[in-house]
Amino acid sequence: MITDDTRPHEETEALRMRLAEAEEMLRAIRRGEIDALVVEGLGGNQVYTLHSAEEPYRDLVEQMQEGAVVLTPRGDILYANARFAALVGAPLEAVVGSRIDRFVDALHRDDFGAFLITGSGRRRSRLIGAKGDAFEASVSLTTAAALGGTRLNLIVTDLSELIEATSTRDRAERDNRTKDQFLAMMAHELRTPIGAISNAVRVLEMTHAVGEPAARAHEVIARQVGHISQMIADLLDVERVVSGKIRLNRRPLDLADAVCRAVATFTGDTRLDRQFEIRTEPVWVEGDAVRLEQILANMVTNAIKYTPAGGRIRVDLCADGGDAVLSVEDSGVGISPRLLPFIFDLYVQADRTLDRAQGGLGIGLTLVRRLIELHGGTIVAASEGEGHGSRFTVRLKQVAPAKTSSELVLQPQRRAKSRRVLLIEDSADAREMLRMVLELAGHVVYDAPDGVRGLALVNVVRPEVGIIDIGLPIMDGYQVARRIREEPHGRGMLLLALSGYDSPGAGHQPPGHGFDYHLVKPVDPDELARLIGERGESMEV
């Protein structure tokens, strides 16, 4: 019989049992021992499936592209994801239970062990796969507390692709530097003999050599010097334009004047045996006069190159809808449909050349297009096919004519006085020819093949002008110039640098190098005479 005194005690005991059951259920849920719960409700029983709170994170770790490893402090692998197993080239079941040392390069194991002792950080390590192949990896380390003690967590990132990409970039940059150095060296090596040939021409002119052989030699030498010099200039210009290093000196100008100046070089050459038709009208554009003449000269040269003797070349300039339209049309070999889309690409020549002896580097039209684009214009090539000639059309934005400037008053040219000149040049031919040019101009010349012997002459002959090659043996031209400036007599000398390297600052003093001017080989004798003459007015001793 249940009395009123025993009922409260029984209810309390029942509550305690239900509480114990609830606590045991919670513990089972936490331990992952329960997969689902059935909850009674007014609408009937509801089944709730339980997922571990860690499961989404485990899925993330399993699917990520980095290797994940959990270690004991001793380095035993308690867990590894599939990516880490793939990196080390071993089955997952063979990885778990192994020591991490197994997958670390022998030379790195001591350092790696010391890294694990720190408990946190990042380092670059060399890991070894099961087949013995090595790879560079970035390893991040963190420490976590667990029921069984401390655990070390590693995130391993394979650096192989990054290293390969970096290596590829470095190779490309190195190749680019090598190419630039090659071009500069090629220009330097070519300009030195060109300088000697150019000065030989000057000597022939100044000594009034006569006779058909002398005239023929003069003509051939002058033509070849111009040809080689133009090839070098075009090659270096293409590299500058492609790399964005070229700058234009733009101003309003009548394009017709530039056309006439450029074409006059060709129409006056009877050896070309081509029929030229020139039609122009005044059309003003904003452009660099030198570069515009260069554009047209290259276009006409291209037409001559692919037009046989007796052929026709026509140059037209007119205004059309706010544009200046310049076209060069020839009756030459034409352009095949296959080649036409690539005609402005660098080094493209294909089989168009009538005579391979005409040479060329396949860069003229590339340079033309790039220079036109720098002017904000366009160029289009057209041809009806092989044997039907070609037409190149340039469009530039037309501008209003510039105001007429006041007439310039030309000063009469003064004859340069004789100066004492020190010439330091290691090329015997170039040194001899330049010395002869200077002596024929009335100067007293002392020469030396290197800087040491040149410096020995400074305080002996007390030169007023020093002409010094940059690429000298023993000490370079800049070192020689600095040594000359240290001498009391050298402070007032006119120092001219000679170089086959095309300096962006040509014509201006290189900072801290002691030279007054930088001249690129082959040196124009008239320019050299002008510099010596201008400076000579203030050099009386």
C-alpha cells in the first residue's frame, strides 16, 4: 500500500533515474555512439539523424589540395589525408603508423626534428616519396591538446609547380638579358670596323683621290657603311620599341616635307632603275620628324627590295576625313594570302625576296608598324597575290598647321683652330683612320692603344681634347676619363667618349663619368669637328 509519505520519495527517485538516462545519452552522443534519436511529439514520432560536429571539417581536410598530418610529439603519424599520401607516393594505410622521418630527406632530418620541437612555425623542407623521388615543400606546424596528450598538426604544400614557374620566369629574364647583351655587343663589334671604313672614306675625300678605281672604292665603301649602319639602327630600334623604351619628340609638321626628304634619297639614285611617282599635298600631323622619315624610308626600301628593275613605285600623300593618308604602292612580286596576315611580324620574310643578296633582317615592317602605332596611327598591307604588287597604307590623325616661326639667322661657319688631340682607341684600323681625319682637319694628334699609355701622355703633351674609346683593355674609358679629370691639366680638357654601345643618353654627359659628350660609332666627322670647334673658342692656352 502506497501512503502519502512514500510518494514524494518515489517521484524524486524517478526524476533522478531520468536525469541519469539523459546524462548517459548526452555522453553517448558526444562519443559518437548514437546515430539517431526518436522524439515523441503530438504529430507522431520524429527521427533525427546525428552527424558528428567534426565531420564537415574532416571532409574539408580530406578534400583539400595540401597534405595534412597529425603526429605525436615523437613523430609518429596518427592521421594523414589522401593528399599527403599522394605527395609521398605511398598507400594511406602505409603512411599512418609510420614515423614522419621516413618522408624527410636525410640531410634535413635533424633540422626537421628541431622544427617539430618548437611546436609552431613554417619552414621549407625537402621531402622524399616512397619511390625515392624528392620534392620541395612548405611545412606549417601547430600544436593542439588532446585527451591522450599533445598532438602536432602539419600542413604540407608541394612547391614543385611554384619552383618550376619561378625557374621558367628566371630563365626567360636571363634569356632576355642575354639577348639585350648580345644586341649591344653585336652593335659594338660592328660599329668599330664601320668607324674605320667611314673614316677611310673621309680620307679619300679629303686627299682628293682621283681615278675610276678610287671613285668606285669610295662609292662601294660609302654604300656598305650606310647599309650596315642602317641595319644596326633598325635592329636596336625594334628592340627599344618592343620593350617600350623609345620616346618620340612630337610636334606639328607638314608630312609632305618629310615625304619629300625621305624619297629624295631614292629618286636621286640612278642605280636603282625603278620608276618613281610622287604625289603629295600639304597635310599636317603631330609627329617626330626623324621617325616619320624613317617610316617612309623603310616603306620605300621594302618596295624597292621586292620590285624588279624597271618596276614602278608610287608614293601618295593626301588628306581624307580628318586623317593624313600615306600610301606606298609597287608593281613587284606581291604578297601571298598565306603570308599577308603575318607581314608585320618580327623577322618575317618568307620567300618574297627577289635576290637574297639584298639582305635584310626581316625587321623593317615591324619597326614601321610599331613607330606608326606610337604616333597613334595605323598601317594596312594589301595585295592581290603573288605577282600583283603590294600597297601599304598609313593613316595618321591630321592637325592644324603650325604658326610660321620667325626666320632663323644663320651664323657663318668658322674654321676650327688647330688643337692638340689625344686619341685613345684599341682598334688599330679605327685609330689610324680617325687620326688621319683629325690631322687632315689641321689638328695635332697623339694616339695610344690603351688607357695606361694614354694617361702617360696627358701631362707630357698637355692635350686640349681627349677622344677616348669606352671599351678599352686594362682600364675602360670611364676610368681613364676620371683619372684625366684628377690631373690639374685634365680639368679643362674636352673629353669625348667613343662607343659602339648605343647609349640612351648619347650626346649628354654620363653622370659621374667625366665625359663632356658621348658619341656612337661610326662618328660623323662633321659632328666631331663641330664639337671641337665650339669648345675650342674657350680653350685658348
